[in-house]
Amino acid sequence: MVPITITGKALYSDVGISFWGGIDPLNGNVIDQTHPLHGKCIKDAILCIPSGRGSCTGSQVMLELCLNGNGPQAIILRDVDAILCTGAVIAEEFFNDENISIPIICAVGEERFSQLQRNGEEDVTISIESNQDNEDVVIRMNGKHEICSKNLLAMKSILSFIDGCDGEAQQPKSQAEKLAQRVVQRIGCISGATELIPITSAHIDAVTYIGQGGLRFAQRLVELDGKVKVPT
């Protein structure tokens, strides 16, 4: 992988935002009228928020933003947000054959997040530089303050799927299952999971029509011979 350097204006708020109903995936505008960033556009910005807020369908809005080219260059969070990461991970895993832009997503903790505030400066320009594997990043604000963090999307997962019957590693039966396993492993790693466990039911997302991205995701699963394995 090639190291990445991005520079952009910070779009900062100390209030979390629900991507579903809060951001228009067709243009990246903040449409939640109660949010301090209402009327701002996150496209190509470096979005600094404590976390997402609300529905897991926010992951689908993130997917739409990535596929539409309307997402931010980076998202700097206070707290790890698996919902926002899920949309970006799905875009990367299922649509990596397309020229799409996946944001860097970092979670820096409460103390370092507070350093992102403007401190009396009208404009804050943030530069983010990654190392060779894009996992370690350095965040610089107006060339002065420096924060070291991790790109959550570049974290390497060591989680594995184990068959509940014989304890052997579970091999995917289709390309859809292989990609789905990678998504679960990556999100598990981002969430801090130490192991994966068998399930008997699941909540399903990507069935609410937000835009063409969600529809394309469902179609891609069918094309890759995806099958539902547990009741939803």
C-alpha cells in the first residue's frame, strides 16, 4: 500500500450526528435542522465529531456517500463507531473494483478530540499522513498540534470463523460468504472483539431504500451467490 497524505478544512462539532436522516447522501449536506453543522457539506471535508448517532442504517448512508463520491476525506471521531465503519468497509470489500474514495476513519479519545477545537482560530486545516500500511496516522492541525492515531479501516484482524461442530476453521462456500466473513472480521476487530461466536438469528440491514448503493449491495450479494444462513 502507498502512504496517504490528505489535507482539508476541518468541519468540527462536539455533537454527534445520525447519518441516516442527518446527511443527504446525494450531496453530502447536513440536513438535520437541529444539528450545529446544519447546512454545511461534508464532501471532501475532514469531519470531526464525537461519534455517529442513532440507527444502524447510518452505515448504509456511509456506503451511499462513498459510492456517490460525496463523502468526507476523513472522519476523526472521539469514540470508535462501528456503524460508520461498516458502511466504509462494505464499500471497500464489495466495490473495490470501482474508483471510489474511502475515508480515513480515526478514533482519538476524549482528551485528544478536545484538541481539535478551534482555539480561537477561524479556520483549521488538518493534514493526515499515513505510514506504509495506512494503519498508523499522524494528524496535524494548522501545522502546529500533532496527534498520533490509527486508521480504523486499516486495522488487521486476527479473528477467525470456527465451526461450532468440530472446532475447525469454517471455509466460505461462495464469494459473497467470503466477503461477508471479511466484513465481520474487520468490524469485530474495530469494535475490540476478542473472538467470534456462533449465532442463531440476526438483525438485517440494507433493506431500507436509501439510494442506489444499498440496492447495488443487495444485487452484488445475489451475483456472488449469497445466501441467508440464519433467521433474520
